[in-house]
Amino acid sequence: MNDDARTNIGTPAPTPGGPDSAELREQVERTRDELGKTVEALAAKADVKAQVKEKAAAVKDQAAEKAALVSDQIREKAGDAAQLVKDKTPDPLPEKADQAATAARANRTPLLLVAAAVVVLVLVRRNRGHRR
């Protein structure tokens, strides 16, 4: 058996210069292209490592999108809550808080002396309680 017989098993030999030879060559080329594409597709399906990487990248992207969405929702809810508190707080209360803060800043020394006296009083009472 010669080499030509082995490679052309089951394939009819084209007649040189015949009307079907160009058509057969085109058909063989198309078949080779289709076979090549099929082999590439099968190789891609068999490449588990690449599939895992693609899936991991997709999951990572989904997680990032979800995190951004949740973050935006949290910011929105926090803004809504702050506005609600502002709306529910009586008007005089923020004004009174500002006045108290201004008064405390203006009278720091007397406030510090009162705070120190309270601390000393608490420590003295505590010591007397431990002696008994």
C-alpha cells in the first residue's frame, strides 16, 4: 500500500482538470475551516482552568456592581434619615444647642472648675464608702 492510498482512504480521487475538481477543493477548504472551528470550540470547553478564571472574573464584577449599588442605597437612606431627623426636630432645639455651646465656650474656666469640684466630690464620697 503506498502513501497516496493511505491518505485518500474513502475519498474519491478527483480527476485532474475535471469540472468537479475546483468545486471539490472549495468543499474541502470549507470542511477544513469548519473542522478547525469545531476543534477550537472543543478545546475551549475542555479548558476548565480558563472557564474557572472567566467565571471568577464575572462573579467579581457582579460583586463590585452589587457593592456599589448597596453603597448608593445606604447613602440615600442615610440622607433620608438625616432629613427626617432635621424635619422632626423642633426649631428651638438646634438654636438652644448653639446658644449652650456658645455659652460654654465663653465660660470655660468656671465650667472646668465646676467639673473638677464634681470629680473631687465623687472621689471623696467613694473613699468614705470603702472605709466603712
